[in-house]
Amino acid sequence: MSKTMLELVNISKAYRDGTEKRQILDDVSLSVNEGEFIAIVGPSGSGKSTLLSIAGLLLSPDSGKVLIAGEDVTSRSRREHTKLRRRRIGFIFQNHDLLPYLKTEDQLAIIQEKSQRDKVKTDDLLRELDIENCRGQFPSKMSGGEKQRAAIARAFVNDPDVILADEPTASLDAERGRRVAEMIRSEVKKRKKAAVMVTHDTRILDLTDKIYRIDNCKLITYEQH
Ligand SMILES: Nc1ncnc2c1ncn2[C@@H]1O[C@H](COP(=O)(O)OP(=O)(O)O)[C@@H](O)[C@H]1O
Ligand SMILES: [Mg+2]
């Protein structure tokens, strides 16, 4: 049986705008198994990034629990959250988020945990993502697609349990966007990660295993194939 690597249980979150309280997520639950690639869609402002930030231990929910590989990590300290994020979660953002003064290989090297026993090899990742030629290059010399693929390599380098991608294809044209989503899928399947991708791009949804939609602060199953 597949292991549940990411679990959100009864998560609620509201933002306070002065005296006003605005509910963003209301009693949302989600589980993602190893090797599963799920998509979350929903209009702008519906709470997709909020949900991903909670899953990634960047933001605390008002109530509910976050479990990683079966372990409830909700109430850990900020310091513990930072550690868990580095070791067990790989992030991919819309705008690659690479550091401008580092070559591709160093973008990976600086975040690579030396203690990780089953370290994923940079060489393998760069080959699989077809960016070996970018190894010694700075982001300014790389195309949008190459930069996004370097960001994918970086997300996988510490062999995390969970991959979280927030609109990873939004800055790319249709063809490059699809290629990036295909590569995320292929790494997720090969390396048995639990992956959540937030996206607006309906043309790449066929690459995912399950689609959810945030609607009125609730997470609903949109389609399953
Ligand atoms: N730190 C914050 N404080 C107050 N409101 C916020 C904050 N972050 C996001 N919001 C609001 O919460 C809503 C959901 O935001 P977000 O999760 O970024 O949506 P999405 O990613 O689906 O576009 C938006 O209306 C946004 O303006
Ligand atoms: Mg967002």
C-alpha cells in the first residue's frame, strides 16, 4: 500500500484585515500518497497559495493539523519547521527563485544537506531535466524553461518527502510550460514523491493524478482520472 506522505486535516485559516476577519480556508482536508501528483485549481485569491504555504510549514493554520509521513508536525517550533522544510519539503515557485549570482550547480549545492544519506545526485537530476549544459551557467544566461528546470532540480536535491509547486508554469509559454509539468511528473513518479501543484493552466491538468478545486473556502474533488 502507498504511504501517505502529506496530510492536511481540518485546516482552517482566516486573515484579519483591520477589524474584519476574512475566512480563506474552512475545514479543508487533503492527503497525498507517495508517487501521487495532484493539482489544485481555483480562481485568483481563492486561497491556493495559502493552502500550499500551510502544507509547506511557512504559515500556521488557525486550526487543523499538518502531517508529514504520518507525523504531526503542526505544533513544532519555528526552528523545527525550518529544519523540516529544508529536509522534507521541496518548493517550486512561479518565478524560479534562483539566486542571480550562483551557477546552476551551486544553486543545488548550497541547499544540499550534507547529512542526507540517500542524497540525490546533482548529475542525475541535471541529466534527467535536460539541463546538463546549464551546470556552470548563471540564471541570466538561461532561458525561462531552463531556469524553471533548475528550480525543479533544486526542489528534489535533498530527496524530500513532499514537493509543493505554486503555479510552476505560469511564466512560460504553453509548450515550455507543458514540458516543465511533464518533468515534475516524471521526477515525482520516479522518485516516489507526494506532489501538490497549484495551477491556473488547465492544459497541464491531464498530467496530474487528481484535481481539486478551492471553492468558497472548501476543497472539492474536481475530477479524477
Ligand atoms: N498575509 C495576508 N494577509 C491578509 N490577506 C492575505 C494574506 N495573504 C493572502 N491574503 C488574501 O487571501 C486571499 C487568498 O490568497 P492566496 O492564497 O494568495 O490566493 P491564490 O493563491 O489562490 O491566488 C487573497 O484575497 C489575498 O489577498
Ligand atoms: Mg497564489
